Amino acid sequence: MASHRVVSATANPHKLDEIREILGATVVVLGRPADLAEVEEDASTLEGNAELKVAAVVAASGEPALADDTGLEVDALRGAPGVRSARYGGPEADDEKNYNKLLGELRELGANAPEQRRARFRTVVILGWPDGRRLVGRGVVEGTIATTPRGDRGFGYDPVFIPDEGDGRTFGEMWPEEKHSLSHRGRALRELADQLAALGPVEEA
Ligand code: IMP
């Protein structure tokens, strides 16, 4: 049976790997066009940012495009970093700076007990076609923020996020399949894949 072909809007190679691992063979995910200018993600919601990315890639490629936007919401920080997760540690921040800023803020607040460190990852994925059709998948995973980073797998805030449904390890300590079975991105993409399957088989080109 033919597969769906979509162009990825993400410039993050870790995210692209995860998207491919989760969707498997039913969707062929092509890399983001190298000559596409960076999209300014200045919407106030995850869905708004995902749509900005989808629209830019659809316009540039003329092909269906897939975009993921993710935020980490920490209750003690009133939902921050949220939609600002990528640049939390400053305009040039890397993953380590981002999570160290988060750990420092929780320390300053004296939020040391697990119940004071409640958090969740939230992902919105949008698959968009040039004719304007859209499918939207959403995924959430609840957890707590660790007091020190643990594990070198995954990316982003993974070393400091302990999912409730796991065994106490951070996402950074889990193998990819373990993370995907619980993660925000796994849930959002599986929801999207179900919607795609409900549209019926892919027409042969
Ligand atoms: P964006 O969706 O690419 O804008 O990502 C927002 C921020 O969340 C970035 O700092 C990413 O590194 C981080 N992030 C996105 N997905 C994940 C994940 O699955 N685990 C940990 N951090 C993530």
C-alpha cells in the first residue's frame, strides 16, 4: 500500500527522528527544505505556532507539511516556560541553559518537594495540505521536574522531566520507544495518524 508523503517543518534533528520513529512506515516524512528561511514563532499558542510553520512549508514546497510545537508548563511558574520553552534561557539558549534556568527558578521558590514541581509537556501537531485542509493532533504527558538533570538520551528538557506513568526515570534516562509510548509527541502523532487512517488509503500518484 502507498504511504503518505509529508514535508517536515522542524529544523530540529532530534524532533525529526522522533516523528519518524513514532509514525513508522505509514507516513514518509521528508526533511525540511534547506533553503527555507527560519519561521518566526511569535504566535501566543502552540497551535498558532504550529500553523505558522505548516503554512510556511506548504507555501515553499507545494506539498503537504507536518509541524509540531511543544511547550513545558510548570505549575509553580504559572505555566512557564510554556509557549516560550525554546528560548527560555535567552535568545541564544541551548537545552542545558534552558533546563538550568528552570531548575534555578524552582530552587529560588523553595519548590523542592515533588508536589511543588508538577509539570506537563503539551504538543500540537498539524498536518496541512496546499488546498487548506488541516488535521490536528494533541498530546499531553503529566509529570514532575527532577531536582537535578539525569540521563543523556532525548533532547530539550528530557533530563529534568519525570513522567507520572513511568518508573521514576526521567525521559532522558529512557530508551526512545519507552519515551514515545508515554510522551506528548507520541500521543499527538498517534492521534493524527488515526485521523489520517480514517481518510482512507493513499491514492497512487
Ligand atoms: P519547539 O516545539 O521546537 O518550539 O520546542 C520548544 C522547546 O521545548 C525547545 O526548547 C525544545 O528543546 C523543547 N522540547 C520540545 N520537545 C521536547 C521533548 O520531547 N522533550 C524535551 N524537550 C522538548
